Amino acid sequence: MILAELFANLETLDDNLTIYARADPEWSPTSEATVCVPPDDGTTVPPLAAAGMDYFLEVYIAKEVLQGWARSAGGKELSLQRICDILINYTQNDA
């Protein structure tokens, strides 16, 4: 799976999951990605299922970020490219 596919289905994902993605060298919509249950110890170290990937963002936070953008856009639907840009930028700069 890639980030764009994951983001396209974000609303169907459990809020308790965490997104992990491979930065090569940066995250992009085509970066390999997965969602997993985060480690119990509270670290951002990827579980075995996400080996070789980096922590990206918790699913519930990604949803909250997009809901905030949707409100500021007056409910206008965001394109998948815009969703990718928003979440990658948020992860790189604000998270």
C-alpha cells in the first residue's frame, strides 16, 4: 500500500492504529505505507509489521487534521492530492 491509497481510505481505519511509511528520502503520496497497532511502550519505534518504515502519524490525528481543513474550506471536498499534501506537511512540520 502507498500513502495515497491509505489516505483515500482513512475514514475506514480504526482510530487506534498508527500510520508508518517509508521515506525515500522524503515522504510522498507514493511512499510505501502501512497501519499497525502501535507499540505498548509508547515509543514511535515501528512494530515488526512496519519494519523499515518510520512513524508517520496516528490515524485519529490524521482524521482530526483533515476535519479541521475541511471546516476551514467551508465543507468543500478536498482532493486526494490535497489530502496527501496536508498530511505530509503536517507530519513534517507540525506533528
